[in-house]
Amino acid sequence: MEYKWRVWSVTMVGSLMSAIDGTIVVLAILPIAEDLHTDYITMVWVVVAYLLVNTALVLSLGRMGDIYGRKRMYNAGFIVFIIGSALSGLAPNGPSLVAFRAIQGIGAALLTANSFALISQAFPPQERGRAFGMNSIVWGAGSVLGIVLGGLIITYTTWRAIFLINVPIGIFGTLWAYRAITSDSRAGGGESFDLVGAGTFTAGLLSLLLAFTWGLLYSWSDPYVYAFMAASLAIFASFAVWEAKFSADPIVDFSLFRNRIFSFSVAVAMLQSLALFAVNFLLMFYFEGIAGVPILTAAYLLLPMSIMSMSIGPYAGRLSDRVGARVVATAGLFIQAAALYMLSGITPSTSLLSVAALEAIYGVGGGMFWPANTSAIMSSSPPRRYGVASGVMNMMRNTGMVLSFIIALTAATSVLPAYIVYELFIGTLSGRLPAAMALAYLRGQGFAFMISVALLIASAAMSLVRGKHDFQAHGR
């Protein structure tokens, strides 16, 4: 097998494991809550802890890959993810599961930050769209497998198996990565890792995300919200001073942002994620509360989006290699905006087939956007900064996902009693909502979707004016 495809196959294992984990956990929330005798707030933390830690660490761990070697850091990601998964599968109570999910998040950050860097290192710039497009197959397949496996595991075994299944996959990935990837020299060229910069940046971002999460789960007037927000501002100020005046090798290479392609592309990635993540979450509410289907059936109804995204991704990636990322990514964003505009108008009488068709169109847009945009980001970065570029991209993307999750729950709780929203979230509410509640929820959902439409249109405008990338600008 050609070396570049060996590298791709290694990153495929990590992507598959992360994608499966991302969907399978949501399906298991109810049996976990029942078995561990825990409340819905703790179960929300089970989902959020993974995202928060992953988001806060991905930039620093990408930088470590640039300095200490991407193969080494990627393999460490497999090992940490295996440990976090095994501990999660053996968790004796809710709080311990939250902590073990955070360990999983560290492993996922190591894998995510370095996988895109490894692909960019192995593939020439004019083939990266194809490689990232092929990667979308894995993410789509992982989402589908997560739903199918989740249903089978929850029905016939125990929820603990949804975490323990990662252990053999992770062991295989570790062994295959060790054999398939050539040991890389230290890409940093003698640079040192800025521990103070990494620590302050991570703490500042984590404090910011905790402020929003705390406000959602408890109260926006809770003193902890203001404390986390104030701490975030103070820590980020300290980070800026340290990076500007004292750091020999800053954790963030701000010269990357002088490149118009890079800066606009990562901004577009964040805005698209901010618009995207709420969609599946709100549609789950719609399927359960309005259509009155069980949570597993609701999850199956989200499959058209993943299937179309993974089907279109490889072709869109190859097209972006030929005509440029700007055209393909922008077209994908406009398609998503159009589909979401139509989804904003669904009613209690809308057929599930019509909703599924709109989801499929939305998935087409996503399949066009991500390979092209990712290729633009990585190809506009110099090779010695692939880890940082990947870290910045994934940090912005994950931040958008976390904030979108918070916006979605806030939109739902603004029109429905909080206990109804949380019962829908953990799957304990069976049957349709009363007519008045259903109409109120649809108004809130439609408003949230229109916000996402506006974000997607803004993303498309930024994507259109980012400029055309020259594949030879940085070489290999």
C-alpha cells in the first residue's frame, strides 16, 4: 500500500472510533441514568465534559505534535482514549463517568489535532481535498454505525459495552499506527513547547465554555457564571501579555492569521459549526415530541444527513482539488442554508419522509463544505505548522459545536418548561407533546433554525471572498 494511504488508513481508525463515540453515547443516556441512579444534569455533563476538554486542549496538543512528532502524539491519543473508554465502561456512578469522559476528551483531542496534520504531511496539496473527502466517508459511516451499534448494544447487552467496544478498536489502531507511519523527526526544528502559554490558553478557553455551560444548566444569574467569565477574561489577558512579551516559542503562531485564506477559512469553519450542531439536537426533539417516535427511531431518522454527507464528500473533495476550495465550500454552505430554511417551516403535519429528504439535502451541503474547507486551511499553512493549523481549526469548530449545543437547549427551554426539555433529552418522555406545547416548540425551533440560516449565509459570504489558494504557496 502506498505510504500516503497507509497514513490515511491509520487516521481512519481514529476518526471511526471518535465518530461512533459521538453518536452512540447520546442513545445510551437513559439506560446510563437509570443504572447509575443519576439525574439529568449529570447526564448532560456526561455529554458536555467530552466536548469541553477536547475543545480546550486541541490547540496545545496540535502544537506538541509539531514539536515532538505527530506519530508519537497520535499514538498517545489512542492510548489515552482506550484508558478513558475502559474507565467509562467501568464507572460506578455519574460523577466518575463525567471525569472518565473528560479523559476520553483528552485522547480525542490528541487524535483530532494530529490526524489532519498527518494527512497533510503525507498528501501533496493538490490531493488533500480527495483525502479529506475520503475521511468524510469514515465520519459518516461512524455516525451510522454509532446509531446501529448503539441500538443493538442497548437492546441486547449493557450500556457499558458502548465504551468498552472502543478498547479493541483502539488497540488495533495503536498497533497499526506504530507499524504504518514512519517515525517523524521533530518538526519544530529545535523549538520548545510553551507550557505557560498552553496552560493559560487552555484555562481561559475552558473557563469561557464553562461559563456558558453553567448558565444553561443552572441559571444565567448564578454567581459561578460571572466568576467563570471574569476568570476567562483575566486569563486570556495574561495569555496575550505572555505570548507577546515573554514567550520564546508562542503556542499560537499569529503569522498564520496574516494569510487571508487561513484566517477566513477557520472563521467559516466556526460559523458553520455554530449553525450545524444545533440542527440534529433540535430535530431529535421534533421527532420525539412532535412526531411521537421513540428515541432510537428518532436517531434512525437522522441517518439521511450522515449518509448523504459521506456519499458526497469524496467527490466534492476531488472537485475542490481541481476548481479550488472556495467554489465547492461556498456552494455547500448555500445548499445547507436553503435546506435549513425549508426545515424552519416544518409543522406537526409535515411527513417524516419530507423531513428526511430535507436532511439529505442538508447532508449534501455538509459533504461539499468540509473536505474543501479543511483542504484550504491545511494547504494555506506551512508544513512545520500543520499541528497548530489543525489545532486552531478544530478548536474553532469545537467551540462552535459547544456554543451551538447551548443555543439549542436555550431555544428549547425558552418555549417549553425545562423539565419537558430534559425529559426529551434523556428519552423519558413518551408520546407527543400537547398541541399548545408542540406549536410553541416549533416556533422556537423555527427561530433557532433561522439564526442558523443567517450564520450559514454569513459563512458563505466569507467563504466567497477568502480568495483562491495557490497549491504551490507552501509546497510540502
